[in-house]
Amino acid sequence: MSNQDPIKEQQALALINQGKLKEAEEIYRELIAEGSASHIAYGNLAALCEMRGQKNEIIELLTKALKLNPNFPEAHSNLGIALQEKGDLNAAINSYQQAIKLKPNYPDAHNNLGNALQEQGKHKEAIHSYLKAINFKPHFPEAHYNLGNVLQKQGNLSSATQSFKRAIQI
């Protein structure tokens, strides 16, 4: 890591905040080409690739970020999303569980885990994940909506309706 890496990372973050995603992406690519050992650079470039619809690199970038820092819950969660989109539910579930192990009060990871479990037909486990997400973030419309979906699939229409109403209220 050169002395310029933290400065360039700050420049890239400033560009992201200004909505200049292409310029930020160029800086992160430059840092990585120079051999940066910053897990943040890899994670942020993966996030930019996701925002720009460039899905091919995401798994590779997040895997590299996690090799540099295995205790990076956001990268585990984002890797889970990419793996789930690719259809690898077991690997996605493992990634979400690793994120939760590192950051137990991570509502997005609990919600995403619930989605993967629901996709596998594991409704009870999915409900448990959604309830944990809601416990950590009560005003989380996506988790309330997802909970409503799984409750509806189970035939629990009154509880499903309550979850949907809560999602709409939020």
C-alpha cells in the first residue's frame, strides 16, 4: 500500500458522494492495478459495479476483499447477494451467515438470509430471519414486506396483512 492509497480512496469516496461514479471507479481500478491491499477499495469497486449493472466482476472483487480482510461483514453480505442472483443459494446463505456471525445486529444480512431461505422453501427459518431484521431495524419496510410474503405462502393471511400494512405505513 503506497502512501497515496488512502488519499486516492478519499478522492474516490468524494466522487461517489458527488455522483461521479465513473471517475470513482477509475480511481479504484487504478488502486487495484497498482496492487492495493485495501479491502475497502475492492468492496467499494464491487458496489460501484453493482450500481452500474456490471455484475460479472462483483463476486471476484468481493472474494478478493474477503481474502484481504475476512472480518468484513458488508462484503460477506454483498457476496451473498451476488451469489443469490447467480442462483447459488447455499453459498449465498453461507455468506449471509458469515456476515451475521461477524455483525449479529446486521438487519440487511438477516433480511437477505430470509430471502434466500424463503427461496429454498424454508419458511420457518425465513420468518425467524425477517423477525430478527425487524427487531434490529423496526422501520424496515422490505423486511416487513418479505415477512408478509412468507406468511401469505403459509396461509397465515391475517398476519401477512398486518406485515404488508406495516410495510406500507413505513
